[in-house]
Amino acid sequence: MGPIVAFAFGTLINVVFVVDAGMRIASADPGASDATVAIVFYAVPSTAGLLAVLVVYYADRARAEARLARMRGWIARNNATVITGMLGVVGVFWQ
């Protein structure tokens, strides 16, 4: 799969999750500022993940495969820690 197809696929999946998150936030009937914070908290990191892969790929195509493989390995090794950290942040701000 080429980078453009992969980006399109990732964007499509991201859009599905962002729309779902937006619908869940709206159904909770938060205030405008709470809704904005919740949407930004979800949408910005998820979009930044897609953009980070593209930046790595286009910044140095010759070494992109090795760098992306290292990123994939890091994510696989630290998945539990990343999820725990994210849940910790959510728990701190959950009221």
C-alpha cells in the first residue's frame, strides 16, 4: 500500500471515530466550552498521529521505512503505557 492510499485509509478511519466521538459528546449535552475541550482533546492528537507519519515519510524518504518501523515497534512495546497515560489524563479531567 502506498503512502497516499494509507493516508486516505487512515483519514477515513479517523473521520469515523471523530464523528462518533462528536456524537457522543453532543449526546452528553455539555456546555459549549466543555464540548470544545473534549473535541480538541480527541481530534488534535488523533490527527497529529496521522501527520507525524506523513512528515517522517516525506522529510527523508530514503530512511522512512526504517524510521517508521522503529515508530511502529515503539508503539507496540509501549502501547499499555500510552493507553494508561491517556486514561490517566481523562481521569484527572473527568468530573
